[in-house]
Amino acid sequence: MLMARTRWLPLVALWLCPVVACAMEGASSVDDLSATELERTLTALDSQLFDAYNRCDLAAFRSMLADDLEFYHDQGGVMRSPDTLTEAVKQNICGKVRRELVPGTLEVDRIAGFGGIEMGNHRFCELDSGHCVGIARFLHIWKYEHGVWRVSRIISYGHRPLTDPAAAQ
């Protein structure tokens, strides 16, 4: 069953690309987007970013990070380089865990003249066992510049073990 799902991942990624492009068609700035278009765009970007993260497609993951990236992690500290973060994903995530957005927790807001904020809850599941073992809050600041969206700030905090199913909410 995992193999069957894996075959569909590239198709899902291809499907999401037009969603973002269509939402931005004719928009010269983030201010031209409706709230619905912004939400649809950032939701698709979240899916693209973490599809690359989960599949360990480091080139695709890195391409979505701004050159001035800052990553704040409540347990791991601060990283100020997209290349350092990409290497950390390679060393600590690839082949070990996958990230899942907790359904119903994603919130999106505009940053006028700049981009948008997305925040929510995500859980982390071990690939070996398939069990979700941790949950955390996140906040991403997306920059829209020269027709391209890239995440410029990532804050991942409130990490705790996922021992109670109710904690997944």
C-alpha cells in the first residue's frame, strides 16, 4: 500500500504547481490576491514544501527556501542558512520521519506588500513503525518576490510527545 501511495506523490506535486501559479496569475503583488486565493496558495505551498521534505527531495526542498532564511526550533536552536537547514533535514529527517499537517489547524494571514503567514500544528511519524510520535506548532513566513514564493522564516515550537490521541488536535 505504501508503494501505491508513493507512485502518486509526483503527480500530486505536479497538480499543486498549477494551483499556486493560477492563484498568482495576473497578481503583481500579494496585495492583489483575495483572502481565498492567498489561503489556497499558502496551503499548496505547505504541501509542496513538506512533500519534498517527506520524500527527501533536497533540491526541491532547498528551492523553496529564501536565501535569507531563519529557522527557529525550540529544542534545536537557530539556523540562519537554507543550506544548513537542508543539510539538517538530510541528516535528521531523511529515511526516519515524515511530517503531517494536523487537519483543520492551518491558518493563513497576509503580510501587506510582502507575502503571508501560515501557522498550525504538525505531527511527526516514524517511518519504521508508522506511528506518529510527536506534535508541535509551526509558523512560516512566506515571501513573494519577483513572481516566486519562498519561505523566509520558520518557527517550530511547542514540541511534545504524542502519547494522547487528543493531543493531535
